[in-house]
Amino acid sequence: MTEIHDPRVEPPYQGDERLLLTAFLDYLRATIAHKSAGLSEADAHRSVLPSPLMTVAGLLSHLRWVEAYWFDVALRGRPNQAPYSAERPDGEFEIAADLSLERLLADYAEQCAHSREVTAAMGLDDTVTFRGDKVLTPRWVLIHMIEETGRHAGHLDVIRELLDGTTGE
């Protein structure tokens, strides 16, 4: 087992709501990258759980497109460019099979940086119309993304331990 440098920055214990929400989300985003680092291409694409889609590569692709959906589509009203559809609901997991771990990590990092820019340009209480009749705020999106990213960080904990025995926060 190779020791991997941990680049994560612990969230502060004090700060305003925006600082704390974004710091916790950034910590979880860095956890995703950290848990994915140092794997071979074969292991990044290998399924160790009953679902063949639940791979490190699949989760990286999924989280990249979740970021794009909530920050670009939901908050900014941009067209959804995701590789999934009603006919192909797991498309973001499926395309990961053809992408390198390096590319998946770079795409995720790029999307997270863009999501940070979207958040920085809006107030937490700004509202947008969502799915026709709902009202959505950046605060809700940040909280949802903490939940979503944290849940998948847990999946990565299990997958990584089953792949090569690596454990840790």
C-alpha cells in the first residue's frame, strides 16, 4: 500500500454560514479526489460491489455531472449537457468506463471550480425558479451537495478498502 499525501483542508470551527457551507463542501470534494488518487486504471474501473456501475471511475463521473446539474442547470438555468437521459438513466456512470482516472479527476476538479464561481456570484438567499414552479436557493444547493458528496465519499471508503485495503477518513 502506497502512502498518499492528503491535500484536504479541515473546515474552520468558526465562520459565517457561507464560509462553513463552502468549506465543508470543499472538504468533501477533496475527500473524493483523495480517495480516488493512487489507483491503477484497472482498479479505478473495477467493480467490487454488486453493481457494475459502482466504481471509483463511475462515482467520479457521477459527481462531476451532479455538480454540473445543480450549479449550472438548476441555479443558472443552462441546458443540461449530461450524458444521462430517460432512456439511459445511468449514462454518467457508463461513460466512465471509457475515461481515464486522470481525465475523470481533472473533469471533476474543473467542474468543482466552476461550481465555486457560480456560488460566489450569488447570495445564499437568491432565488431561481426550478422545475417550473419551485423556488430554489444556493443555500439549498450547497446543503444538498454536502449530503450528496458525503454519501458518495462513504461509497468510496468501502470501494477503496475492498480494492486495496486503504482506509482512513
